[in-house]
Amino acid sequence: MSDFDFKGKGILVTRAAHQAIGLAQRIRESQGRAIGFPALEILPSQHPDQARNLLRQPWDVIIFVSPNAVTHAMQLLSDHRLVATLGAVGQATAAALRQCGYSIDLIPADRYDSEGLLKLAPLQRMAAKRVLIVRGEGGRTLLGESLQARGAEVGYAEVYRRIKPSVDPTPLLAQWQEQVDLVTVTSVEVMHNLKTMLGEQGWPMLRHTPLLVISERMHLEAKKEGFETILLATGADDDAILAAIQDWIGCPT
């Protein structure tokens, strides 16, 4: 039995479909209604050989920015094992690495994003260190640029790509006011995609619906976009999201 009680609330789950299954199941186990509407699709990189070659080179530090980075990197590595100091931006990424048999050397202590990772003591003095950042195509530049400024040689293994799904939002919008009580988003890109996908017709309803985000950076971006009620989870993993939903409902666990 779940420790949470979501009292029949309708919760929009916008993760990529393959990553939403676990969260949706736990919402249902917690007496909530999981409404799936993927606002992101993950596809393999269009240049896998380039990423594969980078992953097989010697590095001092390898940093994974998301569970998707772990999944797609491992598919490229096949039976090759990484030998380096391994870093993960958040708990979900760390869990994905552990499932592949790796231990995690670097993970933020508080905020689970690039800013949190950059606070860690081992990443302060990076002269002559070779760092590989494993990410999707066109990811954020803050982490790499900051490490370069500290003296590191930085490479990027772009192992997947993100696209905005092409979906007709009409059925969702028709039931929004009766069915959707809370919206969850786990990246700025997902938030922007969702707003675009729902269009001008959907924006007034989306703006008025409580929005759950998973980082301070996302919180600031949501405020800039005009969302009225913004909730902040402590991380992107299911436990953190479920706990934030429970806090919003206001029921003791």
C-alpha cells in the first residue's frame, strides 16, 4: 500500500512515454489519477559513432546529465566498461548508473542540476583534467563552460536527441477543467513544449493549474512564463515528485 493519498486528484504526467510508466503507476497506487500527455520524445543520436568513440576514450571524469544519457550511452558502449570518476546531476541519473553496475563519485548534495554539481569540491580545480559530459544533442552549456574556465579539457558525447511530439491536444483540453488538478514537468524544455502543444486555447487553463517543477532554475523560468501557482519538488526522481504532490494536497504521510 502506498504511503501517499492523492484523494482522486488528476495529475498530468508529461515525461517521455517510456519514462512515465513508473510515476503514473505510483500515482494510481496513491489513489490519484495519472493523465499521460508526453511533451517530449527521446530518440537515439543521429551521430552514434562520434559519441561511441568519445565514450571509449580515456577520461578523468565522466558526467551524466540525465537517465536518458545513461540509457543511450550504455547502448553505445556494449560490453565496454567506463573507468573514470563518474558524476550524476541528480538522484534519478545516479540510480540509472547504479542499475548498470557503476558506483557514483560525484552527485550534488542539495540542488540537483548543473549548478549543484559545480559546487562540489572535487570539481573546483580542474587544470589538466579531461572531462566528458554525456548528454542529449544541444544540451545546456553551463556545466562544460564552467569546467573549462576551471582548467578542464571538456568533451561532449551527445547520445540522444529530444523532439517535441506531434499530438492533437483537443481531447485533453476538452476535459481539462474537470480532470486536471496538477501538472508535473521535469525540464524547462518539457514545460516550453507543453505550452506550445496546448496552444493559445490551452494556455489560460495551463497557467491557472498548479505546476510542479523539479529545480530552482525551472521555478524561475515558470514564473517568467506566467504560471500562477508553482510547486517545487526536491528532485526529479519519483519519490521527490510524489512527496511534493502530497505536500500540495496537504495530507500527512
